[in-house]
Amino acid sequence: LITTVGVQDMWIPAAAMRPAATNGCAAITDIETTATRPDLQVLDFDASTQEYAQFSVAMPKSWNGSTITAAFYWTTTATDTDACLWAIQGLTVGDDETIDQVYGTAVVVTDNVISGAEELLISGATTAVTLAGGTPAAGHLAFFQVYRDADDGSDNMAEDARLVGVMIHYTTDAANDG
């Protein structure tokens, strides 16, 4: 497969994430919208407690080792208009490097509930996220942590935020992973 060099997208569904061992979000939950209509697998994040989910991906060989951005796909159970803050942080680990490292600085994006329950909400992309660890490189294993920034007063949504998934945007410097 040959692609154009530049920004690429990587979809990470909530079902590929897990609650963190410390302050984890709720376990993956199956939500039925209506019988024979789309079911959702979501991770619920509380309004009053900062909770975390984690996932890892092997970065493509064509990745340029630079920063990434992310957009959050989520929904809610309420019909109202308020704000939810989502955050992501990450690190990369290469061959023969320790995994036990501190995540990079979290980058937060605000998204607003527009009106109805079970509406899909898609945040704007975060600003650049720098992945901690050694020198990030193609083929490294990237570990990510996402969370709802419930400790920030700007997050004024009273109900759980239901994460559907995260779209990672990364930049390539090669046309393929060969």
C-alpha cells in the first residue's frame, strides 16, 4: 500500500482501551441505543473524579517520530449544553528500553455537549502532544493515557462522559512502511 506522505489517522476504539490500574475509568460497557440499531462500547468517566484509561500501539515505520494530535469521540446520557475536558499524554519505548517511564505532558481539549443524549460528539484536535521516553522513532511502541479532566473547573458536565474512541493524527515521512 502506498500513501501520500503527510498526516495520517489511526482510530483507537474504546474497546481497545482499558481502565488504568490506579484511578481507572469504568470498565468497557455495552450500550444499546435501541433494539437492532447501533450498539456502543464505551468507557464512562465520572464528573467528579479524574479517571484514566490506557492503550498502546506500535507506531508505523513511516511515522516521522514527531508530535501527534488527537480528537475524542464521545457521547453523554443527558440533554443539556455544558463542557467536557479531555486529555491525552503518551510515551514511546524502543527495543531494550524500560517501559516504566513517566508519560509526557498532558494536552487538554475542551468539547461542548450540543444538546441531546446519545449524540456523537467529536472534539477538535488537541494541540501538539509530545511523546516522552527516549527519542521517539518509527516502529516504537507508544503508550497513551487519556482522561477526563474532571478536576478542572471548566469541565462543568454533571454526568458521566462516555468515550467511544480516540483518533490519533500522526505525520509520516515515507510513502509506505516497507
